[in-house]
Amino acid sequence: YNCKLCGTETTFPRFNSPRALFQSRRGRCGEFANLFGTYCRALGFDTRYILDFTDHVWVEVWSARQQRWLHADSCEGLIDRPNMYEQGWGKKLNYALGATHDSVADVTKRYTRKFYSDEFQARRREYAPDENASDRIFRQMSDALRRMNNIGKGRLEEIEKRGKAEAKFFGMVQSSGVWDVDYKEGRISGSLAWKASRRELGDSKTKVEGEEGKDSEQEETQTFFVESFFPSSRHNDLKIIVQPPMPSNVPSPAPKTHPECIVVSGVP
């Protein structure tokens, strides 16, 4: 990043390894998703990484109690708000893929209610000639992962069970064509200028529709000061502890921290 005010150049390497991120403590959505996914897996949750082809990533966590995948965007600090991107930010989605060590799934239908519209399908056709071709590719990827990782029969049966339930759910929500709960807020993370340049402000007052509005938005964006991110020089001895659920029979006094939490340098 080159600062237009002082001319300072700041490099921003992108790390995938959680171990490297513990050291750098810097990142955007990819780094947030990698770390949050690491925490979820450490706690025993089945977690899959979600890649949105329109430039965003997050995770989904399997809820054994609800028997479904839960959307979890750690960058925004929100859980189970799948309408955030299309309805809130105003993103023009096309593909959202969910990946684990033994499966790849097209989960786009969770994040849109316009899947079968001509406009949405036109965006998808930029990547694959038809839906059958997409499905075939994802099945081949899943099969390759399962062979590589020597997945057992029990796990395969569980994946198939989840897949069937998910397909049924996707069919139901696309038939309804509406969201259960409205979400109207634009993107939270990132500088205002950056969000405006990506057109992820949603229905906020800084968003103006129409061609004339786009020109006004671009002119306004150029006047914004873009915030730079600098890691804190404090807490060089940063420690992150995943604290498992406390047994119900623990004697008094009760623990000071919440029984199910991640503790960073002693702070839950």
C-alpha cells in the first residue's frame, strides 16, 4: 500500500498458515476465516471453508444439534446471516463453494434467493456451460479428496446424509424465493473508501443508485482518507488458549471466564 500523504510504502503479505498469522496478527477476510476455522476445528466442530467467487471468504460450521451447516463470517462477527451478502451488501453472487478435507460442495443456494433468475444464471455461465457441468466438476473434486484421505465408510455415509438434507433445503428456499428475515446493513469491515469501491455499502446513505449516482460516488470516494492497519506493538507475548466447555459438576467458586470461550492473553 502506497500512502498518498507521506509516500510510505507498506507491504501486506497474505498468509494461509494459522501459525504465521499468530505472529503477524494482520489480515483481511481470508486470514479471519483461516483463524476462526482453526479455532472451530480445535473445539471439535466440523468446519468448511467457503469461497465466494466475487472476492470474499468465510466458514460454515456444522451444528450437531440443528443438523445443518451454519454460516459464520468472523470478519463481520456474524453467525447464521446468509442473506448478508446479497440482501445486505448488494453483492452480485455467482458461485460459493464449501470445502473440507473430504468434500467440495456448491453452496451458492444458501446465499441467494435468485438462483434460477436469468441474471443470476448468466453470471454462472461465465464459469461453466451449464449446471450439470458444475455438478460434475465438484463431484470429481470430492471423489479425489476422499481417495487421497482414505475416508472411511461411516464418514462417507454421514457426508451423503448431510448432502441429501442440504439439497432438500436448497430446493425449498429457492421455491419460496424470499428470505425469512431481512438484512439491510452494508459491509462492516474495511475502510469506507474501500467498501465504496467494491460497492458493498448496501442500502446505506452513501450508496446512490443510477449512472449519475455512480459518478457522484466515485468523486466522493476519492476524497476519503483510507485507513492503514498497523499491528499493535503491545502484547508481544500474545497467547491464545482454546478453553473447552467446563463440566457441569465443577465445584464453587464458578470460573471467572465464560465456560466456552477462546482466551487471548487472559482475556475471554
